[in-house]
Amino acid sequence: MRINEIKDGEVNVTLTSGELVDISNMLYEKEKKGPLKPQMYGLAAQVATARDLSQYGHLDAVSLATIFRYRLLSGNIPNKRRLEKIQSIISLLADEDEEKELEEGPANEGL
């Protein structure tokens, strides 16, 4: 982590992909012990977004389902009902992706 600027009560930092993974893992382990505070779920959504984009360059259905779940749990959603519908659709797509991979094997096999 590199601290770039501290100004007006805000801190601008640069994190590596590995550091994002570590933060994500810490939040995951903490959630296994009990629910997080709403603002921590908001942080988890942002960390998951940055982590997956920095590692893979895109967000797949599994990533989106995780991010939406965190956003819902953060409570900071303008249209919670619509987001819940979107999350259920993405969860179905993620399940289909996992089933397809089990049937066909990994997409990058043989590369």
C-alpha cells in the first residue's frame, strides 16, 4: 500500500491486486464469524469490484452476484427490490456457468 495524499479528512492510497485479495479474504473471514456492519459490506463491494477488475480485467456473473449481495447487505441501495431481482438473475447465470464448466472442463484448458 502506498499513501498518495491525505487531505481534508480523506486518504488516497494505491493498493496492489494482492493487497485487495488480502483485504477481501479478511472481510470474508470476519463475515464467517458474524454479520459485518453495513459500511463494511459497502467496502467489501468496492474491494470485490476492484479486486476482480485488477486481476481478471472484467466482472463475471459470480463477481456480480457477490458485489450485489454486498451492496444489498450494506443497506445503501436506492431501489433495493430491483437490485434483489437483478441479483437473483445473476445468481442463476452464475450457477449455469459453474454447471457448464463442470460439464466441459475449464475454459482455458490446453492453453
